[in-house]
Amino acid sequence: MLWENALIYIAWLYNAWQSEAHPAPLKKQLEEGYRFIVQQAEGFYFGASSNPFLKSSKKYEEQEMKKRQTCCLYYKTDGGTCFKTCPMNEAD
């Protein structure tokens, strides 16, 4: 669940940055950084034997971030709700 949560936020930040008006070289650098983190970085960067984002990143790219695999349980906190991508969220 930790890595899936991290991937959700990394992808959200990346998409937000890409939608902003940045010079082409910066957009390219953002793209390269994102690809490195979620697809190319070796496991030792994460304290693991392999990149924990590899499996999830491909799934999310194919589904365009429609649904997460696990619920982050944020809805159980004071004032918390289900996020749009939460599997507990019944509204599609």
C-alpha cells in the first residue's frame, strides 16, 4: 500500500507539472525524471531488490489512474473521504 500511495502522488504531481506552462527542456526533464523513478530506477534506491513502482506504473498508465488496488483508509480519519481513485468509492 505504501508504494501504491507514493505512486499515486508522484503521478499526480507529474501530471500537474506537465499541464503547467513550462519551457520544453523542463518538460522533457520532468518526463525523464518521472520515467526514471517509476520505471528505470533500480531497487536499491528504494531499499528493495527491485523497483516497487514497475508493476503498478504500467497498470496505472493503462487504466489512466481510474482505480487503485488498495484503499489508503483516509476515509477513516477525521473529515476524511474516499479519493476519486479509491476502490471503496462507488461513484465512478
